[in-house]
Amino acid sequence: MSSDASNLMWAGECPVSHVLGYNLTDSSAVQIGLRQPNGIEFAINIPASAIDDVVAMLIKAKGELAVPPPITTETQEARLWPIKRAEYGETDQADGRVIRLFVEDGAHLNFGMSRTASVALAEQVLFAEGLATYGSIKLQS
């Protein structure tokens, strides 16, 4: 349990063996269907206003569970999220730059990036595509 949640009162564990799917409710929430190992099915409702926080918490927890393996042509251990489109621009938050990645069905995630991280990402993409060599992209003042 994360230290962020250590002061919460827990009713008990509810192990999950399968994620059944989701529905959008009339009350602007996402209802996620789950199944326990004993076959009991239940749902949790997450209000739209909390979805980003829940996703961020789950991604953080996943990162604490294991270090991701290096990316190789054989990378199959993690789900790959197909990126349908990306946007990049300036923002008043997160060091001034944001990259928005759109996945299936229009869902998107926003990532704040520093100028240095943006250049490093561009360099990695251009290198992987054979359009540049490492160290060939320089920051200008």
C-alpha cells in the first residue's frame, strides 16, 4: 500500500482476476466491471472528475511494481498503446511544453516536458527513423 493511502480505513481486500469492461453512466461516471477469482462480479464507479487521478495513481503503482524491460523488437511483456495522433505545444504548466498522445477511440494523455526532454525525445525518434544521429540536435539559446 502506498504511503499516500496509509491512513485510509480499508474494508478488506477484493482480489480481481478479470477486467470485464466498462460502461458510461448517466451520472458522468465510468463503471468498471470486475470479476473475483471466486466468480463474483462487481463494478466500481469512478466519477469523470476523478478519472485522471485514478489513471495517474495506477501508472505510478505499476512503476513501483517493476522496472520496465528495455525496448526491443521482442518487447511483448507490456501492452502497447497504439498512438493514433500526437500534438505538441506550449503550456503554462509543466516546464512550458506538453505532448498529447491520442490512443484508441479518441482517448488521450497529456505529458508535461522540459525543453531538454523534448529535444531528447525528438532526437530519439529521428535516430530510430534513420533521420538523425545522436548528438546532432542542439538546443539554441
